[in-house]
Amino acid sequence: MPEDWERAVAVVAHPDDLEYGAAAAVARWTSQGKKVSYLLATRGEAGIAGMAPAEVGPLRVEEEQRSAAVVGVTEVEFLDHADGLVEYGIPLRRDLAAAFRRLRPDVVITASFELTWSEDGPVNHADHRAVGLAVLDACRDAANGWVFPEAGPACASIGAAYVIGSSEPTHFVDVTQTIDLGIASLREHRAYIDGLGREFDPDDFLRSIAGYVGLGAGCEYAVSMHRYPMGSCRTGCRPVSTASCSFPKVITAIAASLGGAGLASRLGWKRVYLGGLAANLASMALLIASRSVETNQGVAYPVLLAATACLGFGLTVPALNTFTAEFHPGAVDRSVLVLNALLGLGTALAPVFVAIFVGLGAWVGLPILAAALLVGLLAVSLRLPLRAGPAGEASGEPGRADAGAQRPAARAPRPHAAIPRAFWVFAAFAVLYGFCETMNGNWCQIDLTALHVSATTASLTLTVFGAMVTAGRVLFAVIQRWVPSRLAYHILPFVLAGVFAFIATLLAHGAAAGMLAFGLAGLGCSALLPLTISFGQERLVSISASVASGVIACYQLGYGIAAFGVGPLRAAGFTLPEIYGASAVVAVLLGLLSMAVARRRPSPAALHPRPATHLT
């Protein structure tokens, strides 16, 4: 079992349920400094024959508190449902969800809720079956702020629930060093053991079961369990951990955006392009490698971090932009528009491929396919005479080495040119835009799970968002003769603000409305980033060749704020609808900043910014 968590809540029906094996695992965890709380549905008042419930209840509470203390647990809570009469239903789910929101665990432990103990064993207690199933449902309830809103702020911290004693175990805990504490914990239930009316030795009982499990686990004593992933992360990561996967990506993307042109001046665009493809291939190789260690989160998570820390995208896209312009010197604007449309098409199709491969139960097939295509692309690209200099002195076509000779030289930035103060207005706009786009691109699938939308539909919605971003860029490029791009630049942020406000109320409108809303959000985002770069290239003349890299770096910073910052907000109890509502304010600020960016400027000559080699 992964042990990279900090807080756990163990939930069972009766006092002594946890001591039949789980307590030895709890002793291991508390010895590591982890915080474990006990949550019991009843006081066990109907558990001892011949003793009145009014007498048994307080006695068993006392025994449970002593038993918990043996294994390092100081927090024991009772929900006071009736022993023997616990019902699966809304009241129980509400009580459990409220406790989870208050305790905010990373993992939840419970006992088997199967019908029988083993295939031919006795029927499991009705209370066990009711509590176990309710625990799994309450984990999801606790994360949904629209369910039981009176039970406190939503808790999205639960990564997984583990069921002790399952007939189909997926994980185990080595309790060789703590089995004695587990036995001592069970011995504290003296009144209950005496009331069994038969000989029962806690030492023999626990060592026999834990020893049998240990044979399969490869240790002397072990406790087995079945793991149920919770929340949006299929590996059970906490929201903060999930979002932090974006951090290396943001850092490397900013570095590539700022340093790509400098590398090209030293190494040439072809080497930068090939280096980007190789970096993408390395990223896919790491994703494929993570498949072999995905059950070990302590290893899998660093591998995924390394896979996201990839320079590929930041190196390849500027190179492709440059080569596209070199291949079509007479139609630079049209060729760059087509390239950006193709890039957008790839972004839109990615969630579809993810849904297909995940639906087939073979997610690793997608990075394998991508790696194979990258190998082919590398093999073809190595043979191509790809050349492009600062002034565009060569093209990628054989026999066209002088194709750029008659074109004007690019306006290169002066060495160590000071950054104009006006640039920071563009930078602020790019940061806010990056935040807004990422709120849609990264979080829309998770937001739709609150509507009980299937993973396929959620992926399709993300595809609609990406497709509308691409379609919007093409649309505004086509209609700029009739609808000035400067006007679109001022209107789109307010469209985005309205969409964010609507997304905050999606629970009242349903899944179809969600797809429509995120599609409109894609349209609202579509032309803003390329127009920001185009305005900058025309206004900030002294650094025009560096505007694109600077703006994209700031965009990546905004991406990082949304990708990394929303997770902690959710863990702190804020719901995604609330965060989307606040994002509407960010979009309004974006609209106000658009006035400063385009102040006293005509519409750019082209919607899509030109490569630095073709700024004239």
C-alpha cells in the first residue's frame, strides 16, 4: 500500500471491528508519524449477549478508546447509529461525509462489506455491509459541495479508500514489526471477548490470519486490502499532488519560450526542432515506463514529474512556425494560420484518443503510439535540408537556398535592449489569459464529474473546447475585414466572463449545457493570445522579435497558477463552481486590460503573429 499520505480515517460499524487485523497496520502508520482517526457508526451496545445495551454501550466505548491508544490513535468518534440496525441510506452517508469534511483525510480505511466472509463462510454482519458501502459513497459525497451543503465545506483530499478483509485484495501492509501491538489492541476488548462464550485467543487468531496473508505478500505478517481510487486522479493522488505535476511543465515551457531563439542562433533551427522531437520522445518513454510502477506511487509520481518536465513543445513549435514561413515566403500569414489550426486540431483530438485508450483499458497504448509516430517523424526530419537563419536566408526546399535573399531582413532586437514599460501590460494580460484558458482546459472534465457525466462525455467536452479555440482563430482571421480584430479583442474577455458565471451554475442546467458552455469558453479564448502577440510585435518595436517568447512565457505562468493553485483551493474546501465564479472576475480584468494593450492601436495586419524571421 502506498504510504505517501499524512492523514487517514478508519471507519467501521462497531468497537473491536478494527482490531481484527487493521489495528496492526494502524500501529505501523502512527509509528511513521501519520495521523489516524477512528470513526465508528455505533457504540456496539447490542454486541454482548446477556448484558443490557445501556450497560454495554459505555463499556465498549471505553474498551475502544483504550484499544485505539495502544496503536497510537487519540481521536475516536462515534456517530451513534443503532447497533444491529444500521441502515445504508442518506442519513448515514450525510454523517460520514460531514466527518470526512471535518477531518479531511488523504485516505479512508474500512472493513469488508461483502455478503459473506470467504466463498463458503458465514454471512457478514448487516451493519458491516451497510457501513462499508456507505463509506465509499460518502468519500465522493464529501468532495461534492452540492451534496449535503449543510455538512461543511467540500473535501476533495481523499485519494483512495482501502477495504480490509476483501476477498479480492489488491494491496497489503507489512505488519511484521507491529503485529504485537495489534494483538495487544484486540486484548483490550476484554468484556466483548469474555462475552463470546467460547475460547478465543487474540494472539493465535491474528498471527494465523496475518501469517497466511504474509505468505502471499512475501513477509512474515501482513494485512490485505482492496483499493478503491477516489476523486479525479486515477492513481489516487491528492489534488495538490495532481496539480503539482504541472509545475515542471510550466518551468520548462517558460525556459523553452525564453531560450529557444537563443539556442537557434547558436545551433540552428533544425537542431532545435530535432531536439524538441527527441525531448517529446523521452517524455513518452517515461510515461510508458511509469506503467510498470503505477502501483508504487512513491516511484510512479517522480517518473510522471520527469515526463512532464519536457522541453519538447516549447522547442518544436517556434521552429515549426519559422519553417512554415520559410516554405511559403509569399503567403506567410496564411501558412502560419494553417499551422496553428493544425496544432489546435491536435489539441482538440488529444482527449478523444485518451478516452479511447482508457476505455479500452490500455492507456499505455497512447504514449506507445505517440512514441512510434515521433520515431518516424525524427527519421524523416533528419534527412530534410531544414535551414532558416535570422533573415530567412534559406528554405527547406532543395534548390531554394536563396529563396529568402530578396526578402527584407527581420527586425532583430538590439543587444541587451531594455524592456519597455509597456511590455508589462502585455505580460499581465498573458498571465490572466493563461489562467482563464487553463481553468477550462485543465478543470472542465473534473467540474463535469459533479454532474455525474461519463468520462467519455467529459473528454468530448474538452475536445469541443479545443476545437472551438481553433475554429475561433480561423473564424476571426477570415472575418477581420468586416469585424476588426481590435473589436473582437475587447469583446471576447467579457464573453469569457459570462461563460465562467454560467459554468458556476452548471449543476442546475445539466451535462448538455456544460458542453455548450465550455464550447463558448473556447470561442472566448480563441483569438486573445495570438492578437496579444501581434499587438506587441507592432507596438513594442525595440523588442519585436522577442515579444512572442516573452508573452508565451507569461502565458505559461498563468497556466501554472491555474493548474497548481486550484488543487490547494479545493483541498481547503472551495468548490469548482465557486472557483469558476471567481474566474469570471479575472476575465473582467482581462477585458479591462485589453483596453490598455490595444490603446490607440489599429487592428494588427494579421491575426496570427509572424515568426521573428519575418517581422518587417
